[in-house]
Amino acid sequence: MAVLHRESPGKLYSAAMLLLEQITVERDSFPIGMHGIGSLDWKNALTGNTAGRLRRASRPIIKEAENVWRSAPARHLSFLVDAAAYYACLDTMFEEAEEQLWITGWDFDPRIKLRPEDPHAESLGSTLERLAAQKPDLKIRILIWAMGPIYSGKSLRLFRKQQWAAHPQIELRFASHRALRGSHHQKLVCIDDRIAFAGGIDLTARRWDTPEHAAENELRRDPDGKPYDPVHDIQAIVEGEASRAIGDLCRARWTASTGEEVEAPRAKASKGARTWPWPNGTVPILENCPVAIARTEPGSGKKRARREALRLTLDALRSARRHIYIENQYFASGRIGQLLCDRLQEPDGPEVVIITTRSSHGLLERIVMGGNRDRLIRRLTQADRYGRLRVAYPAVPAPDGSEQEVMIHSKVVAIDDRFFRVGSSNFNNRSESLDTECDVAVEAANEGHRAAIAKIRNGLIAEHLDVHADAFAEALRETSSLIAAIDRLNTRPRGIRSFDGIDNGGATDLVWGTEIIDPQRPIRPFYRTHKLLRRWVGQLFALLARLLSSSRRAASSATDSDIKPSGSGRKK
């Protein structure tokens, strides 16, 4: 302990906070000893070693089996900004499906149209039914969180009314959650393990929008014809071994929810095998690069918790040297907020730019999530000694001369020109340990990768500023500052706006009720009762789905005996 007595109180505090953070993050998933007292980070914190911080910044961020589940190469990788691009790409790639089509989500609405600009476009449910009828070897499996249709304002009557779900090659299942108040939040689509999508966009209502995010858009209506506000989001598309990894995750989720094992698609013989087309209009951002997959899964009984997504985010934020760029629907994570405060207090730390949603939906969300966001912004502002912070929300001009907020639903972390992550993980407590999440990330290995990461980050910022990405890149080159470049170009009617009206002298602790509305870990006051109820709910949903499917199948057989798809679509 002699070393401890020689250190200044500030250095001892930093060291203690670092160790506490490591223990807090890792106790549910990894032994403390992996990054414990003997690590270089601990020694650097004790000695105040600036060179150690620089060495950490140059180390790889992505570490398989530590902060990611799996890393696999992608032949092509791109990012589909806003749901119009994503849905159009899906509409094209669904036609290529041969054996397995996986859809995993928080919510699902078969009534949406993937191309609402086409007056003759069929609904998503009709598309899936047609594909199943045309392709006898194709099995379509859809796994949705059991409470998703209820939370989103729909009901199970929606599925009862649809003919599409009766097809024997289509299997729709509702997944209950192991943890009380937890949800299944992953948003994945995988086609034959050859091409896959992961990000923040569900195949449901009130997600479609274009990059213009016009205040009024006749195409931006839900299936009931009601208009909704602009919404910004992003989804990754991968081709190659990385898509098989996402397929493995879909199959694992299916098995965990249904008990049914599903084998991977059969590998096609190389001779005469059909080459998959990359979707027209989608330019690959990266080629032949590793793609990392990070999950969040709560622990249960003997099942160990998986918190790779949080660890990856924290490791990425620690590594930043010049710029941290964040887009997220929520900004209420105490762990992430504290780390950002620490980075802002460093004399030579990075700039921090955060784009988030301003208005919360619902009273409880507004009080708890909005309140914690405001308090976290207050903490960051107090920590911003060197003027390196910008927190803002996007807005577009409205026809009446006012401004219309754009809802941020994306979940993006961009570090320098080095690291880019998208996924389903929000910056709130429940996404860190309670819900199931899936993020994908890339880390630059060469200058080409760096240029690609900078391009997608610059494009996102340019969209919010209503300028061309090249114009923002030029401003960034001239100023060497994200904030200065934003300030230079943020002069149009459409742009980003600061969170005004937050008193810097107000409260900074968590809003009362956070542990109930946004818990950090599973709530288990009645674990056995909840486990039994969860089993009953899962069985009830499965029974309803089977009964509805059987009745539709019988009706279909009675009216159309000529169509006889082969296979049951169900793995026994």
C-alpha cells in the first residue's frame, strides 16, 4: 500500500473509479481477474501515465470473446440510412430467398408496404405468402417479442385477420422474455445465411421515412392511414460469413424460444451455384472486412448474462482520441454518461457530439427517460471544462413556419475515423442488461477502412444539416473539429438544435422511479411465479398461433385444393 500513499487524491480517485467500472461491467459475464488490479489500465490510472492512455487508444477495440460474441468477414458491407432505403433493399433481396428467411424483431406488422411510393405495391404479409407459394423449399420463420404488438398499439387480432400467416411454410412465433419487464429488442433479417441485416429498424408501422424527413409526407402513414412524424434510423447490410453468424444468432433465438432446432441452410455446390446479386442502388461501403457482433442477454438461473454490447461501447469510448459521434433514441445511461464526463475533463480528450430525440412519448417515458436525459446533459455540461461537448436534436421546417422535430431511432457510435457501430442497443439502463440486443461493428485496419468510416459518419451529420456530405468533409478538413464544422454549416432552416432550458445548477442524480421504468438489471421479486407465468404465456401464444394457422390452412384447403406447398415449415 506504500504506492497508494504516494499518489495524489485525484489519481487515487481515478484509479478507484476505473476499477469500480470494470467490476460493475464484468461481474455478470467475465471474471474480474481478466481486467482486474493487475492490468495495465490500473497501473496507468495509479501513475497518471499519459503514454498509457495513448497506448490504449492504439490497441484494437474489438476483442473476440471479450467485448464481442463473434467476428466474421463480410464480402460486402454497407449501411442503409433511413427505412425507405432498408425496406426497398429488403423488397429486392426477399426475391432471392431459397431455403431460409429469418425475421427477428421487437415488433412486426404484415400490413406495411416496403415500397409505399408504388401504388400497386403489395403488403409485407402478401409478399411473404407469395414467396412461400412460389418456392416450395423456402421456410419463413418470424420471431417477435410477445408483448411487442401490444406495446406498439396493435393487438393479436391483427394477425388473426391475415391470410398470409396460414401458409404452412410460414411460421410466426411470439417470444416471451426470461426477465420481468424485459423485451426482445434485436432487429434482424437473414436470408439463406448469405445476406443479413442488423440495426435499429423493425418491420412494423411508423418506421418508414426518407432522408429528407419532410415535416409532411403523404407516404409517411401507418397502415390505418394516420400520418406520423419524421423518424431517422439506420440498418447494416452484410454479405459473406458475417451473414451466417447472424443466421446462427437467429437460429439460437428460435431454439431458445420454441425448443426447436433448425439446421443452417445447405451449402450449395460451387459448380453451377448461383451467384447472389448485391442489391442495386446499394453501394458497398467496405469490402472483405471483419464484422463484429455484440449481444446483450440477461442471465437466468444457470445461464450467464451476455453484456458484450455494453463492454464494446465502453471500450470504444475509452479509445477515442479526437471525435466521438453518437446517435441514439435515448441518452440516459449512467455508465456511459460517467465515462463521457471523464473524457470531457481530460485536457487533451476527444470532442463529444450527441444527436438524440427531444420529445419523449408517454407520461412515464417523458418523466423518467426525458428527465434522466436532461440531468445527464447537465452533468456533461458541468464536466465540459474545455468546450468539447455538443448535444442536439434534429429539426426540419414545418409548413406553418415553425419547426418539426425529427425522432432519432438510430443507435450509432462512431469513434474517430476508426470505429463504427450500429445496432439495437439504446443508451439506457435496460438495453445494457435487461433486454436482448444485437449490435454490429467494424474497426479500421487500413486507410481505406478509415476513409469509409469517415464517409458514413460525415454523411449522417450532413443529412441532419441538410448539406452534401462532401461539404461537411471539407469543413471538417479545414477546422479539424466536428463541432466547428457543424457550427459553420448549421445555418439552414433544417439543422440541429441545442437543448435549451436545461438549468446547469439543477439535479444530476437519477429521477425517482428509474429502477422501475428503466432498471439496470432484471427485476426478480417473484422469480418462480414469473417463470411459471412466462411459460404459460409462451404456451398460450404458441397455441393461439397454431390454432389460427390450422383454421386458415383448413379454409385454404377447402377453397383452393390445387395449391399444395411441400413441407410443413415446422421443425419438430
